[in-house]
Amino acid sequence: LGNNVTTVGDAAFIYCSNLTDFTIGKNVESIGENTFEGCSFLASIFSNALIPPTIKSNTFTHYRASLYVPQESIEAYKVAEYWNKFNILNNNTKIYIDGIYYQITSSTEVKVVSPNNYGEYSGDVVIPETITINDKTYRVTSIDEYAFSQNGLLTSITIPKSIKYIGEDAFNTAYNLKYIYCYAIE
């Protein structure tokens, strides 16, 4: 769900038996009754909402899915009625692979993020279309805001066609960035 959605109606995804993951936008305030009834393959829920949306006892058929929430919201979800039945995990964990930091955004996608300290990226950076984490392949679909900011030693970057979004100030103050090879077509 996009960030403009605030409410998910009753039975909105009822019996979507092929639904394996679901992302809740940051402004969702409530999810109705029977919304995920019969979604027996739902394995991962990614909530970007800092405040747990209101849900009913029958919003989900089961609570076997892993629930990924922002770090600062973990405790709120752990005490929120019905959300507290899920296995709650942090969705802000940064993963370092081949010189690039990533963050999982859904069960199939990741984004490139800023390192723990600005200025860690240097030289020629090539962003791949996919990465593998724990034997699972993820598509690299976005570059987060400020991801390469304040990286004075960065000289070139290759952006694959899988990238759909580049955040604000992603290359702010990367003064030595001379070449951007962009294969993204959207």
C-alpha cells in the first residue's frame, strides 16, 4: 500500500491465496475485518507505519507471518492489541554486501541506503540488479535519500535498470562524482 492510503476496508484482500507478502504504508491508521482472511501463504508483512494501525481480532486468519516494523516502533507493536501475536522484527537493519549497504523493503525488494558513517563509499560503485541474502534473492529497486551523500571519494556510480526511485539528495556533496552510468528506463 502506498503512503497516501490511510484505511484498508473490510475484506479488501480476502482469499488472495497467492499473497505472500504485504507492505503497509506509513500513513495507514486502520485495517478492517477479514482483510486477510484466507491468505494462507502470507509470510511477511512490512509495516512502515510508526504507530500500529488499528486492527480487529479477525483481520488476519493467522499470525504465522513475520512482521517487520521500524526500529523505533518495535515496542509499540509488541504491546498493540493483535499485532503482539506476530513475530516482530526490525525492518531498519542495514545489510552490507560487496561494498554497498542495503535495507529490505519487502519480501522481494531492497533499497540502497547510507552507510553507518557518511563518506564510506569511494571509487567506482556498481549497484547490482539483485542481491542474495540468506539464500533469498532480492531486487534492488531504489536508492534512499542521502545514500551517497558526503562521499567525497566517490568517482562513479552505475545504476541498474531495476532502480525505480532515487531519493532526495542521494548524491548531495559527492563532489568528486564524475560519472553516472544509468540504465534505469523509468
